[in-house]
Amino acid sequence: MIRGAHAPRVLAMAPSPSRTFPQSENALRRRRRNGHARARVLPRMLLVILLAAAAFATDLPRDPDYDYDPPAPGSYTLPVVKTAGDGALLDSSGKSVNLRDLTHGRVTVLSFIYTRCAAGKACPYATGVLNQLHQLSIDDQTLAKNMRLISMSFDPDYDTPQRLADYSDAIREEKAGCEWRFTTAKSRTDLESILAAYDQTVDKRPNPSDPQGPLFHTVRVFLIDRDARIRNIYSSGTLDPRLVIADVETLLLEEAKLSKK
């Protein structure tokens, strides 16, 4: 069950001006110039999927899921869903880190993915949305200093730190902007514990050569405040980048109000 989804509340609100998002044309040109080098790092098919996902997410069409104007930041509240789970991780440099250290101190957007996923509205789309948030933070110092992005793989046997580093280099357009960490569980036991804490389901497909990837999973992206409390959970139907950024800014405004009391 997806908790904290906004769609019913948003549709009931009066429209507000939508935020302008940067277009991806220049980024795609840069990616094309670097295409041959990146193809040596990642499978060509995955690179094509990631580029398509980034373009789709950056120029988001008005489909039935997103045919609304997002609410103005601070015009609504986000209740606490529950405390974010912890677990032992490895980042893309091979360094050990605890998940709790990545869910404190900044407003965090956590996405569960795996790099072999080729389902268009699953991992590639979620990663494209995070890339869009990262692009916004490059020119917004408030977001750069106060937002963190985490892409966590639930395929640790394949997604080694080196593969995550290659994946990060292939999809992240700029090194500037907010912190964006690529991680995986340190052990299978840690992985199961983390997945259970976040109610993230992952199953093996009957056909390991399925063109969409060997694993089947629900799309769940988590908005976590500085105190490691989950404040929203997005599904594939509610993962609108305009809404995510409005939620992040709502939490920052909430903090500012509390600090003045």
C-alpha cells in the first residue's frame, strides 16, 4: 500500500503556477558526444534506456497522472509516516556507510533501483526523476545544501561498487549540485532487513533473460526529513518531479518556521 500519496489532495486544490524545469536538449547533446566512451562502461542497451528515461522525465507530458498544477510549497503539510529504516551499505567507492547516516541532516529522496532494470516506468524513470532534481539543485543553492539523493540497489551480487560508480558516471550530467549517493547493501542479510523496513518488494522473474530485467519490483521512492522520518512515499503513478520538489521545499519551509519559534 502506498502511503502519503498526494494525488487526491492535489486535485482538490486550487491551481498554482507550475515550476519551470530545465530542458534536456543540451544535456543530451553532451551525452551523445560522450556516447562512445560511456558505451565501453555500460551495456549499450542500458545507456539508451537511461538517455530515453532522462529525456522523458525532463520534458514530462501531461498525462492522466500528472494533469494538474502542483501545490505551492508550504501551502500544505506532510504528516510523518514512520521512522526511516537503517542498514549497512557500501557506496560506489566501496566505502562502508550506514543508511541512518544518509537519512539524517538533509532532506533525502531515496529510490530503490537495480542497474539491469529495463522497465520504462520503473528504475530508469525513477533515476531520471532524481537526475532532474539534481539538475535543479545545480542552480539552487538552498537545494544544493539541504537536499540529498540516494539511489540504492537491491541487486548487490551484480551491482558492485564499481558497477554503481560506472552507472553514476553514465547518468549524472554534472558533478555540482546536491549530494547524490549510489549504494547497495553490504550483505544479503542487510538487504533483506532494509527491504522489509521500507516495505519494498523484490522478486525474481520466472525468465532471468526477461527483456525488462531479471527482477520484478514495485516502485517506491521515499521523502525523508532531516530527522530520518518518512514524510511521503511515491509510486510510479505519483512520482511527479514537480510534486517531489514542492514536497522538499515544503519540508524546508516547515523547518524555517520551527526554527523561529
